[in-house]
Amino acid sequence: LLFILQPDVFLNSAYSRNCNYSVLSGSSVPDSYRQLQTNYIYKGEKSMKLLKDRILKDGVVKPGNILKVDSFLNHQMDITLINEIGKEFKRRFSDCPITKILTIEASGIGIACIAAQYFDVPVVFAKKAQSVNLDGEMYTTKVESFTHKKVYDVILSKKFLGPEDHVLLIDDFLANGCALLGLIDIVKKSGATLEGAGIVIEKGFQHGGQEIRDMGIRLESLAIVDSMTEIP
Ligand code: 5GP
């Protein structure tokens, strides 16, 4: 299993986006690589270190560029870790007048709920629906699922988001950006102000992050994986 994780460019401006560290794990890993891993991790802040350590320790690369983090984020949830993630989102967006956190079902919900305790705001989640009755009471958009390769209608009741809101988007992964672009479209339709997006794991080798940043949206990813390769 090979990960190349980016240093946290948002936490410490001394880090350059081009400065990558190779991080290998597994029994046949040369010591030189282990050294790089240590150098890298101890430059991060506490919550980042916890997250990067955990990705390196328990992340599994699956065919199709899928990073499985089922043991701590997507199936079993490590609440101590997610609590640190929630605090870190609050730290990064502490200057924003957030009134609502918006996420998409299902895997973003738990993370958003824990983060929301630090912002003291409600969480609202967009629901995936197979078909939509356009009755005027819902904001609707379409999202292509990266993991399931399906297009979903995504809906949100107009009751729960409006022009008075300042929104922080939260999700577990950012890959091609479809989920986030769907949420951005809903915020636009609601007339609310989009303050930014917080992502736990960004796959930096896919185009979503670039696209969102190019739109001028403030995007904070707590770990950026630059590449991943299965080592047999
Ligand atoms: P995007 O819409 O940015 O292409 O993909 C983001 C969504 O797909 C996330 O909400 C996440 O649920 C899922 N996803 C994308 N890539 C991965 C991955 O490598 N691992 C996991 N577990 N989920 C992913």
C-alpha cells in the first residue's frame, strides 16, 4: 500500500503544495521510507497527525481508486478521531458566521453532526432520491455517485435553507467533486451564502479540489492524498 500524502498547505504556509512525501506502510518497507513518514507526520498539528496516521495505518486501497476507511470513518466510526476532526473544522472556519452545516447522506452525516457541536448550529442533509416530484417545496439537483456510478436526484426541503443562512458544507471525501458541486448548486438555489467546504480526505489526484478552488470557494481538506498504489 503506497500513499503520497500532501503536507497541510492550509495549516502552515511554510509548506509548499509541490512538496510531497512518500509514505509507505507494510512489512517490506525500507527504513528510509519510514523515516520520511515520521518526518512528515510530526510537522502536522495534532488532529492532522491523528488523521494522517490513521489513514496510513488502516486505509486500504481498492481497485477503481477507492480508498477504504471503513474501520474508522465510513462504517465503524472512531468518535475520538471524528471529534478532533470536528474541532479542526471549527478552528479553520472560526472567522465565518456559519448558521448551518450542509452535508449529503449518508457518510457525511455523522461527521457533520460532531462538527456542528463546535459551531453550535443545526445540520441539514441533502437526501438522495430515485425520482423526484417537483412540487416546489424542495430544492433539487443531480449528483453522480463516485462509488456507485449512478446519478441520483438530491433533494432538500426549502424549509431548512434560505437566504438568511451562512453555510458550511462538510463531507467525508472529495474526488471528482460531484457531491460537493451538487451541494453548491442547492446553496445557490436557496439564496444562502456559501462560506466554504470542509472535507476530511481529498483525493488530490482527482479534479474535484482544483475545480472547487477555481470557483473561488474556500475549501479546507484535512488530509490530501496525492496518489495511492496497491503494492502486492
Ligand atoms: P465526488 O463526488 O467528489 O466524486 O466523490 C465524493 C463522494 O464519493 C463522497 O461523498 C464519498 O462518499 C465517495 N467517495 C469518493 N471517493 C471515495 C473513496 O476513495 N473512498 C470512499 N470511501 N468514498 C469515496
